[in-house]
Amino acid sequence: NATVRTQLADADRTSYAVGIRLNVPIFTGLSSFSDRAALAAAESRADAERQRLLNDLSVEAVKAAEDLKAGLEIVEASDEALKMNQAALREAQGLYSTGTATYLQLSDAQRNALDSELSADQSKVDYILRVARYFITRGWSLDSLVQALNKGIK
């Protein structure tokens, strides 16, 4: 500061140079453009993810509908097998009572009838689970599922 004063007061000096240093950003638009581009990219990713989820959901809905049809066929086949095994059991009981079948044959018929009964019951439980999955993929409430099950839907 003292040197500057003496230089200003020096009469032999004919020119002076004065400078001011300012730090002013000339252009900040690129940062806002990059922010906009990042937000647009994030929005695009979110739209793509939403579309992927919608596609996955529609695939699951189709699978659930086909699975429901297959489940109904399994229930019907299990019920038919149960009827056949119950008829075979009645036949074995009749043959055993007349002495033309052994106890082992009767026991096998009883076991087969019991196995088919368990299989029929399991197929019905599996069908209920398939109905629940179908309701879920459709976005239907579980209350409506309970009501439908209480009505005995097929």
C-alpha cells in the first residue's frame, strides 16, 4: 500500500495502470442443460421400468388364466380317478366277501381309494391357490376372492 501511494504521488510518472479482478461466471447454462438431460434420462428410465412392469404383469395374468384352466382340468381328472377307485374298492369288497379276493387285494384297493381321495383334495387346494393367484394378477380384492370361494366357484 505504501508503494502504491508513492507511485501515485510520483510526478515523473505519466501513465498509470489500474486493474480490477472480478470472478463472474459468464455462462452457467450448460449445468442446467445437463441437469435437464439427467432428469429426462431418469424419467425415460422410469417410463421404461413402468412399461416393463406392465408387460410382466400382463404375462403373469395370461399365465394365471392358463394355470387356472389347467387346475380345473386337474380337479376334474382327480374327481374322475376318485370315482373309479371308489368303484374298484366296492368291487374288491364284494370279491373279498365272496372269498374270490385276498385281504391283500382288498387292502390295495382301500389304499388306492384313499390315495385318490387325498389327491382329489390336494388338487382342490391347488385350484384355490390358482384362483387366488388369478385374482391377484387381475388386481381384484381378496374380499372378492373370499366371496367367490364361499359361493363355490369353479
